[in-house]
Amino acid sequence: MSGETSAPGASPRAPRPGTQKSSSTVAKKGDRGAKEKPATVLPPVGEEEPKNPEEYQCTGVLEADFAELCARSGYVDFPKVVNRPRPHPTFVPSASLPEQSYHKLMALDSPIAHLSLRNNNINDYGAELLGRALSTLQSCNRTLVSLNLGFNLIGDEGACHIAQGLRLNRSLLWLSLAHNRIQDKGALRLAEVLRPFELTHREVVERRRLLLEKGTQERSRSPSSSRHGDSKTDREKNTLSGVSSVALVEKAEKMQTPKATRVPLGTHA
């Protein structure tokens, strides 16, 4: 034990000046080395270094390009590309037609399935013609699927005509009447045909008459097939009757053939 005693309240023994300087110098050198030598990142075990893929010139065929790109990327199990048919484009008239004659685009022989008539100044009279083109008691449009009548001048009267045309129409699935002049009266008439409703007596009678006429026309168009079927049945009957008559004749001939008499041996006639 050392004989020197430290005075109370004195600070502990300070380290040697040479030792403190050398340690600080080593720390600075280590920091400088860490800054000069950046840490190298090693790739994970089992993975190769990424290679620059060679450029691929697309052919324009989706099936071939997709399969080739998947193969180059290492994908083996990938879904097959199936081309879906494109939807029918919406027909938009290039200019306003005179005399509100947009209903001619919805004729019975028209192939248009999607029609946009927005912002064409269609009034109540034009809406009446469009309602008749949708359906009447005698005819009905069967090709139109969507109809856009937004941003026009259709009021309550025109909305009532549109609703009347929707009563017997079964092909239209989408209708837009946004930004028109339709009030409560026209909105109520449109709401009535959007829920189940009963046909009127006149509508029932007219539909039955059309069904009867359609059945009569179908029967009148196919008389040759019925005659052909009758002649075929007659031929089959004649064939069967001929076979049965031949069998009866053969049986009668066998029954009419006399049996030969057997003479016993050893006797004389």
C-alpha cells in the first residue's frame, strides 16, 4: 500500500498525458480509415450477381412476347394469355341532326348497341320519337344496350315518353338522363317502369295477337318439311307392308306343297 494519502475532496489521479494522446490519435486514424474504405456489400449466399439482361425486341404479338419475357425472367409456370373481344364502341353522331331525327339511329335494322346523344339539344318532341323507337305495341328495339341522353332539353313530357318506350323494351340495360329539365312528374313515371308493373289490357291483347301471328308465320314457312315427313312415313309403311306380304306368300306356298308318300320296302304297287 502506498504511504501517500489523498486529501479529502481532491480529484482522482489523472491519466498520463502520453497515454491519452496516443489513444486519441488511434481513434482518429480508425475514423479516417472507416471513411476512406467503404464497406463492401456481399450478395446473399446461393444467389448470383445480377447480370445485365440482353435487349428484347417485341414482335407485337402479346402471346409470344409475354411467354418470351417470362422465360427470360426465369418464370416457368405462368398463366396463358387469352384475348378477350373488345366491347362494341359507342356511336356518337358527329353533328346535330335536323328535325330531332335521332330516332332513326335506333331503327329495327340498326346494329348500334351503344349510342351517345348527350348535348344535342334534344327536346320533348325528340324524346317522344326516341321513346317510340325503344318500343311500341307493334315493334321493339332489340339491339340497343346503352343510351346516353345527358345534357339535353328533355322535360317531364319527354321523360314520360321515354318511360312509355321502356315498358316493352327488354334489351336496354343503361340509360342516362342527367342534366335535363326533368321534374317530379317525369321522375315518377320513370320510377314506375324501373320496378315490376302490370301490363294494361291493351298491351296484353296486342302481345297475344303478335304471338298468334308469329306462330302462323312459322307454320306457313315450313309446309315442305311436313310434306317431306309425311312422304317418308308413307314410304316406311309401304316397305313394311311389302315385307309382310312376301312373308305371307312364302308361308302359303309351303302349306300348299303336298307331302310325298313313302312306299315300304318289299311291297309292290
